[in-house]
Amino acid sequence: DAGVTQSPTHLIKTRGQHVTLRCSPISGHKSVSWYQQVLGQGPQFIFQYYEKEERGRGNFPDRFSARQFPNYSSELNVNALLLGDSALYLCASSLVGLAGASYEQYFGPGTRLTVT
Amino acid sequence: AQRVTQPEKLLSVFKGAPVELKCNYSYSGSPELFWYVQYSRQRLQLLLRHISRESIKGFTADLNKGETSFHLKKPFAQEEDSAMYYCALRTKPGAGSYQLTFGKGTKLSVIP
């Protein structure tokens, strides 16, 4: 297994544009989370999806949205891009066990988004 | 709201010296804490979690609820320990919910 994969690796967008980032979880993992990592900061939680439903949302504006597909892959969408959205966007997947117990999160390599 | 504080941005130690990376947290519920590590040009990976009480690559961390701390320690630093270290707090708002709050990270540099 290649682990969590994300595409694209790098992306340059202009202010006001829209962007879609993609994530494929490890096979068998049904939970996917998205994090934003601004330079010099730790990752900040954006969303978590489990079984195609949103299970958690961080303190991000409505310009940020996400969804999870039947194959458990996920997309993160950001509308009306601002300069401050420039960051590394990380995806993480995990197993979810009985009674909803979650296990270790495995991170992807990230997508580097630059907004000019 | 939960918060994780790592007071040192950069920590430099000589090879063979002891290492302690500090982490303090603020959370009203029962905490579940982790240390993640990111080596150069590699992805973020779990180093250890307080629940398992294991030692990975010689590192240990003890949860001190009284001091709300989860410091990472290693008795003898190795050059390959040079990396970025993040302390993280997990909260579980509901079944199947999994949210990590990270500190800003500490860059450990081991001097040969």
C-alpha cells in the first residue's frame, strides 16, 4: 500500500479562484481528515469525514467545504481564495473500530497551495 | 477550547546529551495525547501516544495531569533524531469523530 496519497503535489492559484484538492486513504480506512498547515505552525484541523458524513469541522469559514465519496476518497474545496489560504494541506486517514473507536491517523504528503 | 503549547521553536543539543521537548495542554475533558515527528522530506508520522506507554526510538513521554504536561524525553540524543516534533491532543466529540489539535512544533537539532 502506498499510504495516503494526495493530488496535486503543488498548486498555484490567484486570489478569488477556486481550488479542489484530492485525497485517497489507505485501503480499508473509512475516516478521512483534512488539516491546514501554515508555514511555521502546526497542522490545524479543518474537517473529518467518516462513512461519507461530516463528523467534525474546525474553525474555518464557509469558503471551505469537503466531501467523501463511496470509495472513501475525499475532496477539499476552497472558494474565493485569499492570500492567507496559502499553506500545506494535509489529509489523514484512519480506521474506525467498534463503537466508533478511532485509531492512529496516517498522514499524506500534503498539497502545497500558493495563492498569488 | 483545547490548546497545545510547545514553548520552544528550536532546541539544539549535542549528540549523546539528554533531550526534553516540552508540551503543555489545556482541555476540560479526559486528554489523549500524542507526539508526531516529521523528518526532513518525509510525511508526518506518529511517534508515540500516552495510552500505549511505549518507548519508540528511545523516546518516552509521561502524561502529567496535575501539570497538564506531556513532555518528550530521550536520555541520549542521536543525529538521526533531528526533526520537527509536534505534540497533539485528541478530542472525540462523538462516535467516529477524531480531531487532533497540534502545537506549533519544536525543531530538534542534534549537533554531532
